[in-house]
Amino acid sequence: MSVPPRSAVVGAGRLARALAPALVAAGLGPVRVLSPGGRSARALARGRRGMSASSLTETLPDDVRLVLLAVPDDRIVGTARALATSLVSWRRRVVLHTAGALDVAPLAPLARRGATVGVLHPLHVFGSSGTAAPRGTLCRVEGRAAARLARDLGWVPVVVPRPALYHAAASLASNDVVALLHLAAAALVRAGVPRARADAGVLALAEGALAQARRGGIPAALTGPATRGDARTVGRQMRALRAFPLASAAHGTLSMHLVQLAVSLGRLDPAGRRAVARALAPVARAGT
């Protein structure tokens, strides 16, 4: 690349595959991609406009003013230490990590060398295709530089006082949903639905619930026997799930929350709440 890079992304995984092109598209390129041996970085940058690659041990060009660490959480400290031992000056450079549950402490070695440090964590599922987070994506930030970059990328920066709880919420809305979908599909198969159709059926149902939540807000998607006070149906469900303990625990616990939500919205009267609570009592006792 004839033009010196302005930004660098450390890592070559899913997040790096999304962030590096996003930086180029936002006018923050050219981008240098770095990986420990350089091989995965070269594979990522190959054939992409405005991107080049090198090993993590190579000297970072003076023109690079922004460095994003798109590495697993448990590698941030080691990566920061490795970068801090390089002979380049870190003054007037911004270094951000992308771990949603962590503060800036892992970047202390670079901060001591004069770097401005921060956190940039978009609330988005980055798939294997490396699709960038769309405009309007919520993004947890620490530091003014991170907030400015989030806005440059079209995201909505938010300062979060409790990052670990924020990250747990993100897992509930993404990883845990995958677990629920897998449990639901497995239960369909046990019920007699062909395996080839179970996944598609579960995904269509989940997509319908999400579409309803988008149209009218999350409470608008509230439905099901527990929220109607239909204790008999809830009881039948729980008995059917006895041979499937993990699904039983998940469904019972979430049903208890749905009951509370329905009561708070005026959708379920006290008699209905008590009836459903009795049907869910075995799950409630198991959780105490």
C-alpha cells in the first residue's frame, strides 16, 4: 500500500473482519491488520481495498493514530504488554479494546507509555461473514475517543457504569437465545417433528415474536398460557418436560418471569397468577 495506514486492528477473527472494513468505509483507513504471526492478518487483508497486514512484532507506522484490539478478552492484557514493549512512541495514539465486560485497566501498560485508552463494544452479533454492525447500533464506550469513533461508525455511544452486568444482558439477548432455540428444536424432535423441519419451525416462531416486539415494544410480544393464567396448559407442558430437565428448568424459570410481567401490565389477575404459580411450584422449589 503506497499510503501509510492511519488505523490498525489487532486480531483477525470475526470482530476484526467487521471492524477493519468499517474503519475504511468511515474514512479512517488505510488500515493495518496485525496478528501474532501475520498469516491470519494477511488472509484477512488479501484483496481488500485500503487494508494491509503485518505481524504483531513489526514496528507500528508513525501515521497510525488509532489501534483497536479485536482479540479475545483473556488476551487483551498480554497484547497490550506486547505492544507497550515496542520502541514506537504511544503518545498521541488512541488504543481501544472491544471487551464488553472489562474497563480500561487491561490497557494500563499502554496508558503508562502515553496512549489514550478506552473501550468500544458494539451491541451486535458478529457472524463468520464479518458483517459490520448497522447504523444505530448501541455501543458501550469508555473515553471521549471511543465515543467519537462510535459516532463516526454510525453507532450510538452509551456510557455504562456496570459493564459486567451490561455484558451479561448482551449474553442473555444473544448466546442464551441460541441455547433456548436449540432446546426448543430438540423438544420438537422429541415430540415427533422431523429433525429437518424442527429448526426451521423454531426459527420462524422466534422471528415472529421478534417482529411483534419490534412493532409494539417488547411487552407487546407477550403471549402464551402462563400470561393468560392457563394453569392447566402450563401443567401439561411442565409434565411433558420432566424427561428433559434442562428445558424444563429454562421454561419454568422464564414462565415465572412472564407471569410477573403479565401481572405488572394488568394482563393477569391474582387468581390466574396463583394458579400458574402452583403449576410452576416444582421449578420454583428447585431454584431455592
